[in-house]
Amino acid sequence: NAGVTQTPKFQVLKTGQSMTLQCAQDMNHEYMSWYRQDPGMGLRLIHYSVGAGITDQGEVPNGYNVSRSTTEDFPLRLLSAAPSQTSVYFCASSSLAALSYEQYFGPGTRLTVT
Amino acid sequence: AQSVSQHNHHVILSEAASLELGCNYSYGGTVNLFWYVQYPGQHLQLLLKYFSGDPLVKGIKGFEAEFIKSKFSFNLRKPSVQWSDTAEYFCAVNARRDDKIIFGKGTRLHILP
């Protein structure tokens, strides 16, 4: 049971490039989410999903797209990277069965945009 | 929309001191409340949560938190901290009628040996 996995661990992009951050979980969790962590800003919710085919915006969705075609995977796409998107990105998942929203976090992806 | 405020951005304590980290949320309805911890170089893990029932919640590593509904607060406490408690601590809230889980800005705790 690997839990929540994220790839890559580190990434450097040039301004304007696109890329996809991968997130997968093997716990059959319905709920998945993406956060970015910046110094002094805590974790800010980018997008979340309550099941395959359902996504919604969080606090800071601009510049990011998501899709949820399977229960296991929840990729985050940066369409045209900007230096302001330099951050550490965390994916998390949660079971909705108990309605408690306790989240399990992945190890993070450190992204630098130059 | 719900929001979370953590009052202390950086706390420095000596070993064996008592700890209390403040967390207030803004939302008028029913909530789930969480404290997460991030040790240096590691990802976030759950310390404790409040879902319903007893407002005094006990978590891992001797931490506890008290939900005071009238004050919209969920403060984290530990009677005697250890050097290994050095970490960043995040309070989070989920409004039950919403699926969003919103985090505070975090409190960086540094324990002096």
C-alpha cells in the first residue's frame, strides 16, 4: 500500500512552458485535492475532486487545470508556467465514507519556474 | 466561505515548557477541525481531528486540542514539549456543507534543547 504518490519530486520550468504534476493514490479514496505551500502563506487549496468526473475550484485555481478520469489519479496541469507558480505542491486524498475528511498527503513536488 | 487564522507565526520554547497554539475559524455552521504537523523535510501528517462528540480531542505524541464552539476556536496544547516537536503546525477546517478543506498559514515551532 503506497498511499499517495507524486511525481516528479523536483522540476524546473522556464516561463511559458507547460507540464503535468502527477498524483496517484491506492486507497480507493473518493476525495483528492491539490495544495500549494509557500513560505508564510500556509497551504492554499488549488483544486479538489469528490470523485471520478467531478472537480471544483479551491482558493487559488488560476493557471491550473485538473481532471479526474479515474478514482486513483488526479493530475495537475500548468498550462503556461509563471514565476509566481514557483512553490511546493502537495496532493492529498481522503475517504468520504466517514465524512471526516481526514487527508493523507503525498511527499510533494518542488517546482521552480525561471 | 470558511477561513482559518493561526495567531502565532513563530514560537520558540525550551524543552519541558507547555505549548498552546491558537487557531480560530470563521464559519457559522457545523465543521470538522484538524491539526496537521510537518516535520523538517517531511510531508504533512495528521495530529488530531475533531468531528463530533467530546470537544477535548487527544491526538498522537501527547498533543490535545479543545473545540470551543462559542469562540470558533480549536487551540492545540501539549503540557511538556520535546526537542523532537520542532516542526510546522497547521490548523485546518472543513465546513460540513462544503467539500473544501482550508488551512491556516501555519505556526513554526522551534524547541530549544
